[in-house]
Amino acid sequence: MAAALPSAASLALVPGLAGPGDQAGRPLRAVRLPGGTVNETWRIDTPEGRFVLRLDGPAWRRPGVDRPRERLLHQAAAAAGLAPRVVAADLSAGVLVCEYVEGRIWAAHDLSGAAQLDRLGERLARLHALEPPHGAGRFDPQACAAQYLELAGDAAAAGGAPELLAGLRAAVLEIEAAGAEPRIIHGDLVHGNLIEGDRLWLLDWEYAQLSDPLYDVACVLAYYPLARPHAARLLAAAGLEGRARERLLRAAAYVYEALTWAWHRARGEQAAHPGRFPP
């Protein structure tokens, strides 16, 4: 059975579909896009172009997600040609409309290839060079982890939460002691958020925040162990070769490993505990 179309109110935000009541247009094409366990995403074609319509799911309020901050940083990245353009948004209704970009969504194996990591590093260098917009929030991994573990309840405490929080605090303090200037970071560089088109586009800015740019490289290395042999190359492509101290990079990667464990526990799922930091 075909999925029911989004509401008329949300469709009215898509260019080419605005109109009161029965005068609102119908899309030329409406296809529910795969992926995403929380939000609902559609490709909507109209006489004015092709667009992506994202509708907040009932559980969109998660640790680390802030819609005003997301829109602010997404717009900054889009203005630099790194992300699809934001066309319209109604934060109170949980609706975001972006331009649709053609291309191939990356697969996990793309993040194990040196040439592909060079391309990603170049995109990250451009992102981190942007002037951070006023009013965007700072990355607070300790607060995110604590909120996830609160959702997990007793299961997290029994599974090693105190050890993890202590290690996370030590890792964050080590990163902060390095004194890097906060820049825009994407914060969620999974392969499904990368699309190869006329350029490499960065999608899904839910977890974008201001922080040490090293976190974006560490995110890739934490999520994709096969990328780790190319860590020095990725750092160089991202313009971070001067910060390639193994201990510092390990601390940043631990932050993402810890957050991933806490995220799984909040969902009632088992996950490998990242152990202590420092080991």
C-alpha cells in the first residue's frame, strides 16, 4: 500500500504547492525516502523544482538535537555550497524543506578508501573555515551522554555507565585543554549523510554544533574502523595535520564511542562498551 501523502499544511511550504484550501496544488511526484528511524522524509516534485520535505517524528526531541541551531548551521553550510539549500521551515510544525540533490548515497565501504576520504576531508576543511554564526550552541557531549543514560535508567548503570561518564569527562577535558577555536562541525558523519553528486554534499545537520573541528575526523574514525589506517591522510585533507597527536585524536574518538554506547542503551539495545579513558 502506498504511503499516505504528507498533510496539506506541510506540502504548502513546498514551492509550487502553496494555495488556500482546495486551491493548493498537488505534487507531480511524491516518494517516501528510505532511512531515518525518527523523522519522515519525502521527495516532492513540483512545477518549480524537486525538493526534500522532512517531517518531525514523535520522538525527534533527542539529546543533542536543537532545531533552531540545526537550521542556523545548515543555512551557513548551504551558503558555502556544502549542503542542500534550505527552502522553507516551520519549526513549530516540525517541517523542513530543502532542495533535492541528485547523486549516489555513500556506502560504508566509501569511508575505507583513501581517495574518498580525501574528498570528505576537503569538504570538512571548507566547513571548518566558515565563520560560526552568532547564537549557535556549543557541543556538550557530557550533557548528551547523561541524558541518554537517564533514559536508559538502571540498565545503563549496571552496564558500565559510571565508568563511561568518568572516561568521557577525561576525554572532553583533554580536548578542551588543546584550546582549539570552536568551528562548525557536522557531528554525524555516517555514510548515509553523504551524497556524491556534482560535488560531495553533506546531509542531515541535526547534530551540527560548534566545537573543535577534530571531532568531525574522530567521528569518522569512531564509526568506521577501516578508515583508521588513513587517519593521517584524512587529517591532512581536513587541514588538521598540525593536530595529529595520537592521544588527542583518541580522546575525540572516545567521545563518539561513548555517545554511541549511551545512545544504544537509551534504546534498550546492547552495545560494546568502549572501556576506560585513558586506558
